[in-house]
Amino acid sequence: MTGPVSASNVSASNVSASAVSAGTASARGASASRSLITPERLAEFFAPRSIALVGASDTSGWARFIVAASNAVGYSGPLHPVHPVHEKVFGRSAVPSLRDLPEAVDLAFILAPTEAVMAVIDDAAAAHIGNVVVLASGYREAGSRGRELEDSLVARATGHGIVLLGPNCLGFLNTAASVAPFALTVPLPLTRGPVGIGLQSGALSSALLAFARSQAIGVSTVASLGNEAMITTADVLDYFVADEHTKVICLFLEEIGDPAAFSAAAQRADQAGKPIVALKVGTSQAGQEAALAHTGAVAGDDAVADAVLRQLNIIRVHSIEELLTTAALLGYHPLPRGRRMGVLTASGGACDIIADRASEQGFEIPPFAPATTEAIAAHLPSFASARNPLDVTGYVLANARTSPLTAIDHALDAALADPGLDFVLFTGFTIPETRPPDERLAALLESRIDWLARRVRTAPIPAIPMSLTCVDVGAYSRQLLGAHDVHLLSGMELGVRALGNALRWQDGRGRVRLLPSWHRRADSSLSGSGGPAAVIWSEQRARQLLAGAGVPVVPGRLARSADEAVEAASAVGRPVAVKISSDRISHKSDVGGVALNLSSDEEIRSAYERVTAAGSHAGDDSGSVLVTAMRTGGVEVLAGVSVDPGFGPVLAVGLGGVFVEVLRDVSLRVLPVDPDEVGRMLGELRGLPLLTGGRGSVPADLRSLAKVISDIGEAAASVPGLRACEVNPLWVRGDQVEALDVLVVTQPHADDEYPPNGTEPGR
């Protein structure tokens, strides 16, 4: 299509036809579009030297934002307005179409309405423009019609070799390249720095930039990702990994659309030593198959997302403030090698707050070494105590200043040489909003910050200056701190939490586990709401599955009469449990279908009658029961697999009973996992002491237990159409591990002959 760009140039029927055409080849188009996204291409995309604004006008708020953002970053390259009607825009000469540009440009920011975007893509191709940002909405986020339109847009761009950011996107800014095709307010002053930010939200960018400005946190690139039709979150991660100006990566995530690609990019970031800090929203719990298995109830949406991020060594935070404070710590400060912390303040209350928060994060505040105590005491008033955490008291601060260094500075000098500390946190540095009018005081202050900067740079352990509260850094403070390359951590609450986040990231280095490919399920079949009825396996069949995978299963036999039940009890060893054996009833105990601790023939016969009667009332007339040996002592564990619609099979491990049902003391991982990873999962449980011999119990062989749980996960993942596979309880005593009760639930019409019929385990 040729001619000026306007909404009238593209009819609805033309767009519909192209959308349908693209939809028939969406998979092929997606593959082709991926081939365009290379690290080299992304580096060019995010550093254009010339920009065209298509649809810009003096009345366009979006265009005004882009011009203002460009001024904010010091952009000096060409900014060409393109409009079919206006000859002048913002005092600049405009052209009616990209085809009419006087020179080629690196990037076109398309501000045109949705129905005109396809034509602009064609114009960009004709003008040899390889990169575009699409602002317009009404695509995938608008439903099936919008998805067709987005597929068509990607196919058109790919066919022209064009890389596209968006649609439904506000663009990006790059402080290192001094470029900002960014249709949003940029709070000033904007500081260059080590923090790269990618957002699956546009308007939130301003909030992040405002907090970054208030805390003097510098950014490298900030990118709004929109619908990620071509450039995805994983691509932006790879861009940040390759970007020499980015030391730490911040993400605002609404979803992880391609787990395999995202995890691979996260692994590359981990290998490059670039931490990822993520604010993941969406804490609702779907509770997949909650009515059928405990596993689905504990593995809700947010719990799985939390496990995924931990599996990828991504620091998960819960606020914008924590996101950027953690990033600032990682971007500006060296990380401690351990958790032994020295604390220097001028407030006893601050000592208490920091000590409490340090305990929550697993930090130790050990006593100072004798030499450190002696050196610090020499600078304190007689009533002050030279101990860790240290309060130098406000008395010292009230004295008239005669030298650049204060008592807390001398304490810092001594503490940094203490062999029993891994780092020192100190809150003794406050800069006034404006330069002191007294030249002597101003000189003392500036001399002190110069000493502090040199001492921090040369210290044998990290020295981390921190403000007591999260307050704005004024212009004078910003200038003085920036000139000496000193950064104050934002407040005690956020600062100590950021330290905990950073050290957990450091501990997780090198253990990123890639996620398998999994296409997000959008239907209701996994949640049990409105989908076809689930298929519940009989416990006999479920036991076969585990036994075939080498999982030890408690001895058991089927019985179809009271006499057979008695015989089965003698075969497996008394006392026994008698349970309904049914493919219709998931929670047998809820309907009275379980009898426990049976020893005598009479007890077993009576239990058979009660259990089969309960089964009949619940809709099962088979008359079959499963007789299994009872186990005493030991610890009961839950090991279950449920299927998350976004990530696929997820393993849940926890202790049984109240630990799962009330305390939700579980650890989750996306499959596959190996025994070593299961061992780490067990180590995350609050109830771990019960497995390691607490209260005089026999310690469990955690290696044997981890191997069995890993095998359960592997067996579950092999089941076609799996919804849930749960062993509850999995009994462990020393090196003895046995599955006592097994539940398997699959989707309807899955392979009904899996596993093949065979001999019942234990028979």
C-alpha cells in the first residue's frame, strides 16, 4: 500500500483479510520472527541514532512525551515527525509518509491508530526501516479477534524483516545511548546507572523512574514490552546480559509466557553474574484439582510462580521500593562473603530495628573483636558501650565539629578491620538538602564524604552506608554523593531486606534449572470448573504406576470378599488397613471407606462389610477393597505432582497432616527434578527437624527419601493427560521409605490403558 498514512487508508475488510491469512500460518510466522531477534539486532534496536514519529502532532500527548523524554536523556539525533496532514509538528518539518523521509532512519515509533498500523509497516519496509515500536492497543489483549490481528501484524513485519516492540507498548529509553522513544513522563533528573528495567506494563514505568530518581538510583535501559508479539521478556533479558552498562536487571512480570526461553535467558544472566530482581504480580490461587488432591490446593498460581523464580535464582520482591532498593544494592555495592554483620548507628532504637530485621534475614551480629572494641571505645563518651550493634549516641553528634571525622567514622575505620565481620552496615551519614552556608562546615562535610568514599573503596570487607528511612535525595546530596560514587541504601526496612535478597541470590549462583517447553493452558480443564469430569484411577492401578518406576509401595492385595480380605491380611502382615478400591472415589476416608489398625479375622471381616457398604453409598458397587500393611513410627511425607496451566507438572514436597493442610509447609519445583534438587526442597521445609531426628525420632535417610520422591515425580510426568499424582502419606523411617496411599487423576480420554494391566504390587 502506498500514499499518506491515515486511518482511512486501511479498511476494516482489508485488515480482517490479512489477519485471517496470517492466522493460518501463525506457527510458521512465529518461527520466522524468532530468527530476526539476535543479540546484535537488539543492541541496534535499543540504540537508534535517528527516529521517526508516525502520527505525531502538536495535540498528541504521546508525541509530546517522546519529545520530552528525548530531551531528558540528551538525545541529539534526528527526530522526524510523520503525519498525513500537518506540515509542521513541534516546529519541525513533517512528511506525510515514511516513504517521504529525506533520509533513512533507524527506528519508527508508530503512534497511528490500530487500523492504520499495517499500512505503516509496509511504508517502513519501503523506507528501509528495520525497527518499529507500536503504541496501539486492540490486539491480543482484546480477545480472539485481537489475537488474529496481532498474528497478522507479526507476519507482516517478519515478511519485511522488521523487528517490532509491542504492540500496546510505550517504548523505551536508553541513558547510555542518550535516546528515548518513550511515550511517558520521565521524572527529572534522570541518572545514568547500572539498573536495567523491563516491564510487562507501560504506565508503571513512571512510578519506577520516580522512585529511582528520589533515591538517586541510575538506570541503563528501561523498556516497556507491551504484548511481546516479537521482542519478549526473554529477549530483553538477553539484551541486558550483553549490555555493558547494565549490572543488575529489574523485571515487572504479569506472566511468563514461554517458560523454556525465559529460563534459558535467566541461566545466561546467572552465568554472566547479572542478578535478576522481579516484581511478579498475580497472587490469586487457582487451586488446580483442589477437590481431588492436597497437591493442587497448595500449588496455586502464586506458589508455583514463587517456586519457578526461586528455581531460576531470580530474586522475587513484593513492591516497587524493594525492587529498586535491592537492585541498587546489587548495582552499586560489593556483596559480602558471609552473614556476619557489623552495625554502626547513632540511635539505640535503630540498633534494635536493624537487629530484628537482620534476624529475619538470617544475619548474625557477633561481638566485636577485643581490638575493635578498644579502638571504638576511645571515641565514645564514657556512658556509651562499644558493642555490636553500636550506638555512638546522639551526644557525640551534638558536639561542635572541629574535624571532618566523627565518632561513627572512627568506629567504621575500626570495624572494617575486624576479622569476625563479613560486612559493616552504618547509618551515620546524612547530607543536608542544601550546601551549608557556613563555608567551614561545608568544607568539613565535603572532606568527610571524600574520606568515606576512599575508605569504602579500599575496605577489606564491604562497607554499606544506609539511610535510616527512605527519604528523597535532594539536589545537593545527589551532586555530592554522585561526584564521589557513593550510594546510600534506602532505609533500614528496605535496606536489610535488600541485603537478604542479595545474599540469597549469591547462594543460588550456578544452580539455575531450565524449565521444559510448555504451552499455557487457557481452558478450564485443569481447574475443575466447567471442564469434563476427571478420571480417578483405582489405587491398584496407581500403585502399579509407582511400582513400575521403582518406587517402594507398602505391601497390599485386592480382596473381593471378607474371606479374601482375611487371606490378604495374613499375606501382607497384620495389622492392616482396609480401603475401598474404586475409580470413582478420590477421598476414601471422607465417605467412610477406610478402616485402620485391624488385626483379628473378625475385625477384618467387619471392616470389609463397612467399607464396601460405604463404597456402595458413594456410587461404587464393585465390592473390591485393598488390604495393605500398616506402618507405625516414622514420619509421614506428602509427595505430589499437579499440573500448572502455565508451567506444566509441578512437584510439591512437604510433611503430612497439619503441615500441609494448615501451615502449608511445602516446597515446590517445576519438573523434572533430580534427587539433589529434592534434597534442597526438603531442606526448605520448616518441619525438617521432624525428619532429622527431632523429639527422639529415628532420623530419616534424606538421600533415600529424595531418590524416592524424584522417582515419583518422574513416574507422574510420564502419565499422558496427568492432572494430579499424589502419595499421601509417603512413610519414612530411617532408610525405609514406602508409599502408603496413592492417588492419580487424569484428563478424560487420556490413555486409559496406562500403565498396562499387570500384577498388583506386593502380590
